Amino acid sequence: MTTVIVGSRASRLARAQVREWLGPIRARFPHVRFTQRIILEGGDEDRTTATLAAVAKTSGGSAFSTNQESALLEGAVDVIVHSLKDLPTSMPEGLALLTTPARRQDARDALCGSALTDLPKGARVGTGAPRRIGQLLALRPDLEMVPIRGNVPPRLGRLRGVDALDAVVLAAAGLNRLGLHHAISEHLPIDTFLPSPGQGALGIQVREDSEAA
């Protein structure tokens, strides 16, 4: 039996994305054995640096794809399942993207904890993304932006406790994939709050010499 090693990050969301992609693939190729390998990225290991751009600069590549791409090039894994929005716009030499799976999750950003119009003046909103910060301040310049990073559940956890935030911004796709859609207070409309390119879609990366390519 042929074995295909599928690489991904360690988060619950990354594992959910692998399951989503492998569901129809396993049905199509019942005689192929798929195993998963977890690969930590700089953005996973460094939780203290304020921005992902700073993490990427320190690691010399993308905060969420560099180590996985190295493992793929070295043959340690056969395919990588990414969030498409986490991938750089250019592929390293020797790697290629498969056709993006037809099914795409909700591309919108979501506000959790409160709807935008219900936030009081000076409310504290958590997000570490410059794009989200800029768009929120364009709509509500009175808000205080608080940088937060990490996986989805810990960021939702910032809505509780002694230093609780009034709201956090997350991708609706990640919340849906984790069954946390009930935490969404408001979907931010695309016409006024543009999401990251590729948000909600999976990026399936392989070697150019792979039979899958």
C-alpha cells in the first residue's frame, strides 16, 4: 500500500483543515494510506514577539510556512495542507500549489464579543493584523487596538478574565471549522472590511516532481 505523509501545523485548526481535505481524497484513493506529520513554525514557537512580520524577519521566511516547505523539499513529507492566506505569493523553487479545493469556507472576518456598533467609545479590541487594525480604525477611530496572537481558542479566551477585551477579530472560516461559529457576534461585510486574500481557502502544496503535481 502506498503511504502519503501529509504535513501541517500543530493547531486544532490545522488538524481540522487536514481532515477537511483528506475526507474526499481518502474516498477517491482507498488503497492509499495517509498519515499526518506535525511541523512547528516560527509563529507557533514564538508567542512573545508582537507581530508576525517580526517573527518572519527573525526566522528568515514566512512565520507560518517556512519549516513546512523545508520538510516538503527534503522529502520528509509528501504534501502540506496550509491556510492559503498564510502562504507567500511566490512559491520556493521546486514547489507548486495544487488546484485550490472547490469548497471554500466563509471568507469574511468576524467580530467576537460584541457587534461593532455596540462597542462603547474607547473599547479594547484584540487583533495583531495590520490590515484588520487599519480597517477597524477607519470605521471606528475611537477604538483601542490591543495586539494579540495565537491559536483561535486562546484568542477567544481574551474575552474573559480580569484584563478582558471588549472584542476580538478572527477569521470566520477558522471559527466555523472548529465548531465555534456560536462565538461570532458579527460578520464584518466584505464591502467595508476586506479579508486577507485567500482567506477561507486551503492551500495544498507539493513538490513539482510529485505525481500529484
